[in-house]
Amino acid sequence: MKNFPKIINFKFTKDKRGTFSKILSSKINNELLKSDQIQEINISRNNKKGTVRGFHYQIGRFKEKKLIYCLKGKILDVSINIDKKSKNYLKVFKKSLNEKDNKLLYIPENYAHGYQTLSNNTILLYLHSKPYKKKYQRNINPIKNNFKIKWPLPITNISKKDKNS
């Protein structure tokens, strides 16, 4: 299952102070990232529900694996297999993430990644196995594409770069 996006459920402890969760451990790292290590950690803040980001990926030696956690709000996460050698080439994977479900989304190499926010003030935590390199970054237009992605909400916000890719 390592070549597909997948949800990782992790445990949390709860007491009168609140909750505590470990979202990354050596076990998860070894199972998913193998010899790769986290190279970059990013936070994405999205003010308005309906915001779309994506589809982004990197090529060459900067192909990356991603781990995504929803700190606040709710999203529909969409990944597209872009590996021409894969039997799942161009297959679309959709997963929902929200602040209450205590789930981490793993996205392997060779997937273009995007999402739509389903609530206002959504915050995502990204962990990347490779650093961002503009020269190696590619986009697929999340609106005008051959995948006929039906976003659950009208698109309220999208970058010029994503809209024009």
C-alpha cells in the first residue's frame, strides 16, 4: 500500500489537561519515508472555505513524499498518480481531513497534490521529504484538467499560478 495515498490513524492520550498526540515517530518514518527524512515543514493557512490549492508536485531528484495533518478546519484532499509506469497512472485519490479526526495523510512520490478547504480558517501542517525547489516544481490546473475533479464547494479563492497552470 506504500504507493498509494493513505490515511494513518494515530493514538492520542486524553486527560483533564487535554490531549497529546505523536504524529511522527521512527516507526512511521521507516514504514513510509524509508531512507528519506523530513527536509521541510510548512504550515498552510487558508482564510476562506472554498479555497483551492494545487495540484503541485516536484520532479527529478526532488520528487517528494508528503505527510499532511489538519490542525484546524476541514479539507477535501485530492491526489493524482502521475507515474507513467504505474498501473494507477492518472488515478485520482480523494481523502477528507479535519481537525478532530486525528489522522495523518501520507502522499507518496509521483503524486500531484491539491485540496479544497471546507471550512473557514483552515490550517494544515505539511512535512516534506525533499526541500522545495522552484526549478523542479510542476503544477496541474485544478479547474481545467482532464480529471473532471468536482470540488464540493464553489471555488472562492485560487492563486494565479494554479489557475493559469
